[in-house]
Amino acid sequence: MTLLSEITLLLLAAAIGALFGKVSRIGAVLAFVTAGILIGPSVLGLVSSADDIPAVCKLSALFCGAHCGSQVFFLG
């Protein structure tokens, strides 16, 4: 798989994970991590290129951080 197809797969898995997280009432970050584990090389092996895994991990961390940051409310 190319890096672009792996990123597309990651975004699709994140969207499905977010929907599953909302339906099952677990946190979105836990749903994102679970989706990442499922599509990773250990379980389904959909993201298996050793060269692309660090780039996909950094993108995943960016999405998780952005989501966590959007949930913080400051009282002032």
C-alpha cells in the first residue's frame, strides 16, 4: 500500500471508531487507539509497511491531540 492509501484507511478507521465510540459510550480517544491497533500490523495487517508506520503514527497522534484539545474548556 502507498502512504496515501494508508492515510485514507486511517481516516476511515478513525471515523468508524468515532461512531462506534459514540454508540458504545466509550471515549473517542479509546476508540481511535482501538481502531489503530486493529488496522496495524499486529492484528489485521492493513498498515504493514515498516517505512510508513512512523508517519502514520505521527498523524494518529496529531488527530488524537487535536481531539483532546478540542474537548478542553477554560473557565475564565
